[in-house]
Amino acid sequence: MRASLKLQQSLGFITRLRRQVPLPIWTVNLETGEIVTVARYFADFRYERDGRVVWEDAKGMKTETYLLKKKLVEALHGIEIEEV
């Protein structure tokens, strides 16, 4: 876990710090209407700061798979993932 996030939490600047939070990527089966999870994205960190939820990911190399999953998760869950 990033030491700076642990420090921020101990000082009360952020709360509810979690690591490796899974977010499902789903689709709808058009024949049955069933929602089907097809993949998972794991955000490196999730925490709350100033009353809002922050999703954070640390990436050294942005692969095509990462970029696709990031776009899908942001669209499906209505969130923005901050890259550090």
C-alpha cells in the first residue's frame, strides 16, 4: 500500500482506504435479459476524500487491455479512475 495514503488516512485526510477493489465488467444477454459478468477490473486503491469517493490506479505501463477495461469500468460504474 502506498505509504502516503496510509499517512493521509492516519492524519484524517482520507477515510475508508481499501486496496485491490474488484469492479465487475458486465454485459446483458440479449436473448435472456440476464446480466453476465465477463471480466473484473481491480482498482489499486479506493478511498474517500472531501466527501467523494476516489478510485486510484498506479500504472507503469498502460497495456491495451488495461486501457479497455478502464474505459469500460468508468462507463459502466459512472466513475473516473485517477492514474498516478
